[in-house]
Amino acid sequence: MTAPRRQATALKTSTQTVKNYENGRSEPKSPRLEAYQRLLNGWAAKYPAHSTHTAPTPAPVAAPQPQVPESFTGPAAPEATEPETAVSVQAAPSRPARPTATSRRPATKKEAKPAVDPRFPHGPLAVLDGDGSAYGVDGIVLVCPATTVPELVEWTLRESGLGAAKLNRYGKDSDPLIVLTAAAAVKLGLPERLEGHEQRRSLRLPEDHPVVKQVARAKWQLTQRGFGPWARIYRKAQGRERQCVQLAILSWDALDERSWPGMSEMEPADIARVLGVYATRVITPRGSTAVSGLELMTALRPPTKPERDEETGNWVSAHNPGSLGTEPMDPAPPEATAEHPVVVNSGWSGGFLNEEAYQWVRPVDLLTDEECVLPFAVGLDLNTAFLAAAARLVVGLSAPDHFRAPTFNPKIPGSWLVDLSHIGLDPRLPSPFTPTGERPTGPAWYQTHTVAYAQELGYDVHPIEAYLRRETGAYLDPWHDRLKTAYVDTLADLGVTKDLSDTEFLAAMERHKQVDPALAAVLAAIKATVKGGVGKLRERPQGRKYKEGERWPALERPTWRPDIRAAVISKARVNMHRKVNNMAKMTGLYPLAVLSDCVVYPSPGDSPLDFLPYAASGKPQPGGFRLGPTPGLAKLEGVQSMLWAVDLMEQGLNPARHIKGGDAVLDEGE
């Protein structure tokens, strides 16, 4: 019997747990700590020449000084479905030196490292397995003795050393996240699966479930979302002390396969690695990628900041300039949805913004013989097109004001009623003014970027009326910058870097998912965070019981802002049209179809290099599509035969949806 096995037998634990003790990846707790010390000391006395084991002796770590006065307890932004809670976790004991990774897959050369914060020495999250092993970032493994959910919450807050520092000086630290495997869920008394007829994300444990009762008896609370795939368990904040833990149950489909591909097949250590990289580069997950995308906006632009009252000298909560504030804001009627109270209660019938992504197919009778005999249809996809549109995007921060017959100003964000039906463009291109690509038939509501593009094309615009906002700012800039860096860095980890030639870039993109499936999952989650976060800005009512005209929970968020969503999508659609228009001018090429951020061109070869415009120097011509790894640049989406594309077009189907070989489903969030 090997030494770890003998120790495991003596301590009545697993061999792996003992190996974790020896490698410094975890440390025993009382009473096993004392037994382990006695065992090692006994062996050291018996075999002094061979003994190198010493039981770990934790040392306390001092917490950093707060950045705002201790007396400041001002409110943060309220959420739609749960009260604001705050937790400040006590620093966990420091750990002995440990290996940098224990993933079952070799680490890449460049890997995200968790932020160094003495209050959270073990990173933002852990994946708990049924044997009590809690796999964290950077390869660490903690030992969790909890056998009930309340015990797990207490261990997480008091002993685990998990959590993450705030992303903005006026923000809040991220609550620790514990991800439960199916075995861990069952050990804690939870069902392995949630069954029901509702949508999976809407399923919850019933109020009389034993675990829900356990939580209540221990004087912990659940948010209004209840105990579902993502559960938040909290106690009311005590001053600046946060007491809140986020749970995610893997076997309840907490991690959607569309946003987190391949995660269901991964081992707990690899799941921790994927989520840890995402948490370090984006944010600790708090729900779906859409929820995380929205939470990231608030985390980077907190609604309040501490400010000293000049009269009393006390610290108070004040509005943080550039943020959306703490109160929800009703949209202008044309910016709302048909079921919104401002529409139903006012009897509004003046139409709505229709700023959506492209779903356009060129009429088959506008194909030329020269195009039809080309052998290939090649799809280009713009990297995170919505993210590129969010860069330096000025949006409204205050409530909308109504104006009649205003002079158009492209610098003022808002909604304009304008007649653009007189603008006739080449029918081989989609109209830039409608999602269908069809020419407008009369006056309609448009976001500022759409109207500004009509001016850019040389046409006069005369708004009939408008809803405009006086206070403006680039609210999404920090969100854009953080997600762009996360996207570019993760692609670079997968071998797709900015210094590659176009030929090398295409080759690297062809193989990047096989380089490291774990990081490929991170990349997919980052992209889903962008689209989902934008979609959440106009979250619709959920559930069959909703009645038109009632307020729904999402409306209570300051981040329920359909006008900001419209601004992002309008700019993204205009960006796409500008590129296809420039391509037509430079090359005489016209697209077959466009779907959101994907465009399909007829091509003499099976590569974008066969039709993209390049200067004599070999550099891409400015204004058209360019290949590259950064947001807004293009990559190959897929290649099919031209006959295949024409056949779909004749059936009224969109080749851009299927060019990849599957369905490029248009998903703007939940």
C-alpha cells in the first residue's frame, strides 16, 4: 500500500484528498487536521531520515483598507427580481505554495490568472463535486465538509476564501459562486434534475421542498427567483458586510450548451478553469450569459458613489455621473413594446421603432448570369458586431422629451419620426432603413444612427417629431472595452493573434476550437454575453399569466432601456450596409443575403481571399470587409456551392442562416 493510501485509510478519507494535502492544493479541517498532524509527527519520529511531510499551518492575511468611509452605506442600483445584498467575506487563511494548474488538459502558454486580492485568495468561484472536493481557479482544490445547503453557504462565506474584487471603485465585490455537479446536488439533498412543463430556466423547487425549508430555518433567504438553476442565498447586509452566495446547479442546465459549448462533458476541474477564465476576464457569472452581460454594465458603471454632504459632513449616496442611476425610467411610447404600460395606458397608436438586425435575401431575379456561374457562395461573419457598434456609442441618460418638427442633429440620441421612403438605393443591396432590407413605404420611427446614415448618403431628412434626451454619454464604453479585451485575449490564447497575415488568420481560425476546447467555450460565452446583454436591455414579459398593460419585473431595472438596445442594433446594421455599399463601389460585387452579422457573397474561389479587395501593396482596401480577430473585422463563416445558395433563395430561405452547415440562429438575448 502506497503512503497516500495508508494515510487515507488512517484518516478515513480518499487517496486524492491526501494527495491534495501533500501538494498544498487543499488543507485539512478539524478534527481531521489534528489527526493528520499526529500521523505525520508519528511518522517523522519513526522515520526521521525519510520524513519530509509537515502539516499545513495556515497564517492569517490582513484585509485591505476600504476605499470609501466605513460609515458609508449608501444604496446601490436595485434589481428587478431581488433585493440588493452585500457581503464582505473575511479573508481566508493563506495557503502553502501550490502548482499553477491541475486541469486534466495541458494548460496553454498564456492563461488568465485570477486577480490577486488577499481577501479572496482562492479566486471567484469553485465547482463542488460529490466527494467534497471544491475545484477552484488556477488548479486549486479545497475540501468542503458541508452536507446541507446552509452549511455550504456558511463554509463559502466563512472559510472558502472565495469572491472577487469590484470592477469599479464605486461598485461592489462579486459574491462567491459555487457550481454544483449532479453528485454534489444530490449529496446536499437536491434533486438531480428539475422536472416540469415550464421552460427549463423558469423551473424552481417548490416552497415545501426540504432544502427550501432548511434555508429558511437557518435564517437565510432566497430571492424572488426562488431555488432554480441559479439560486442566490443571502441575509440582509449588516452595514458594509455582504452575506450572499450564488449557486449554479449543472444538472439543472445552469450552463446553456449554446453559450457554454462542451461544458456538459467536462470534468469539474476543467469547468472551474473555464468559468474562472470567464470570471477573471468578464465577470463572475450570476446567471445566463445574458444576465451576466447586463450585470457587467452595472458593475462597470455603478449608479451611485459616496459623497460628503457639505452641511452635515456625513457621507451620503450620490448619483454617479455617466451611469443610468438607481431608478427605472419609462421609455418614449415609440421605443416601448406593444404590451408596455406607457403604450396600453395612453392608447398610443403612432408606431414603434423597428431597429432590428438584418434578415434579407436578394431577389433571385436580380442575380446576373455571371454571378450564377460562379462556383462558390462564401459567408463572412463580423466578429461581435454588436460589441463593435457599442464602441464610443453616445446614448441617452435622462428621460425622453417630446419635440415637434425638430431639426435633425446626428449628435443627439433619440427616436425620430421621418419619411425616408423617397430614398431609392440599388435593389441589389438591402435598404439600410429596415431589417428586411425592403424600401420604407412612408414615415416611420428611426434611431439617430439610421437617420444620420441617410444624411451621410446625401439625402435631406426632415423629422416630423422626435423623442430626444438632453443628458447623454458613452455609457457602454467600459463594457465594450472589457469585453473587447476578453475576446481578443481569448482568441490569442487559441493561436489567433493580431500579427497574422490574412492567410494565416484563416488557417488559425480553422483550427482554433481544437487548440483548447475549454478556452473555446470561454470564447463562445464571451460572444453570447455581448448579444445576450444587448437583448436584456429590452427583456419582454415571461410566463403565460402575463396580461398586456401590466408591469413585469424587468421594468423595475434602470437597465431596462430599449432605446439603448435600438442604438446598438441601428449602428450595427448601418455599419453592415456601409461595408456592402463600399464593396459594391470598389469591386462591383453584391451580396446574396445578410443575416445579422453574416453576409454571403458569390465567389470564384472557396476563400474570402478570392473576392475581398486588396491594394497593390497587398493591404486590404479601407471601407470594405477586412479579415482579422478584433470586433468588427471579419472571419470566414462557411462555404457552399453557388447552386446550393440559389436553390435556397428560390425557396425563400436565407443562405446566410445555413452557410455554416447548420443554423446560424439569430439570438439577441433572452
